[in-house]
Amino acid sequence: MKRTVNSVMLAAGLLAGGQAMAGDLLQWQNNSLTYLYGQNFEVNPETQQTFTFEHADGWKYGDNFLFVDKIFYNGKKDSNSGPNTYYGEFSPRLSFGKIFDQKIEFGPIKDVLLAMTYEFGEGDNESYLIGPGFDLAIPGFDFFQLNFYNRQTEGPRAGDNVWQITPVWAYTLPVGKSDILIDGFIDWVVDNDQNSKGTYHANLHINPQIKYDLGKALNFGEKQLYVGIEYDYWKNKYGINDSHYFDTDQNTASLLVKLHF
């Protein structure tokens, strides 16, 4: 299964990479840099500063999303990665509607996709996800995705052949002369996995950002400069069961500044 996932994701990555050589394939793209500062994190050191690069695009046969975090622990050291670390995800999706040049719509569903994600971090920490994805038309939302993944994971926090449900959304609220953007994701791993490395527990990660469009308010430019907070709730973080001896239920928020370009 993992080899199949790797092959499909490699093919999707090569197709996406072709955008650089065939600009007519690229329909839109957006890049951003984010700075986050927060406290009260669990498992890792409690104070964290994060710099994040994000890229999103839509192209002739689907869409792509990539982010890479560089995380600093404010002078403290994590037992596995030291004073800082990195983590990222690459999520290509292939659209059946775009590939077959036909509308695939029924009920709230406006497209059906093959959704994939490659998660990577410092050390032996990789996951491969694949499954069906759906674009939904929900009144008021800028967009709403619902992806179902089968997870295959390497490293010490492995959870093989478990299922994950991931909604992704964006919602804009007009406020005075500007807007508040509420966007984010939920990763819900719905089952446990018992293997030679121990038990990988079901977990729920809710991660919205609530951002004020400061650039629009200052006539700097719409949808370019945001300030706000990122809320982070993670039950059984990394699939580690919360207990009296080791708290893995994370509930915190970080201050945020985000620049799009």
C-alpha cells in the first residue's frame, strides 16, 4: 500500500511540477509567510515561535497545497529534535471533474477528487495519506473541502492503516471597512492502531485561524496582510493517549501575523 501511495503522489507531484514549464496549466496561485507565537503547548516545549511558508494553487487537473513550519522552542530543547525543528505537508488533489472535463455535481457536492498528503518532519517522521476528496458548495463559505484518507505512517509515532477525516474551509465576515477571515482544518483520526511500536490512538486536531484583514483596513491591499490568532486543540496529540502521567491534550492559541504575496 505504501509503495502505491508513493507512486501516486510522485506522479501527482510531477504533474504539478509541470506547471513551471507549462504556464497555461496554472489557473491561480497564492503564497504566504506567517509568524506565530504561543504558549501552553503539550508534548513539545510549551512556548513556541513558528515561521510558516504556505503555497496553494489550482491547475488544469486539480489543486495543490504545501506548507513548511520552522519551529523554535524559545531557548528550550525538545527531547527528540533539540531547540528547533521543522514540519511540513504537501497535499496534491486530482479532480475528476477537471480530468474528464465534466461537471460532477450532486447535492452539495460540486467535485470529486483523489486526495493525497505527504507529511514530513525531522528524523524518521513521514506519513502517506490517500483517499477520496470532495468539494462542497455550502452557503456562505468561500470554499469547503471534505477529504477522507487512509494513513500509512513511519517513525516512532506510527499509525498504519487508520482512517482520517479532514474538512478544510474558509469563511469571510465583513466588519466595518474590512473583513475577518476564519479558515482552517480539522484532522480526525477515527481509529486506533496496535503495532510493534505500541498503540497509536485515535486523535482529533482542530486548527482554525481567525484573522483581520489589516491590509484592507489600511488601504495597503485586500487579502495581503492579516493579524489575528490561531487556535490549536489536539486531543491525544501525535496519537499519544492522554493520561494522569503525561498530558497530551493540547488547548492553546497563538498570536499571528500573515503576509500574502
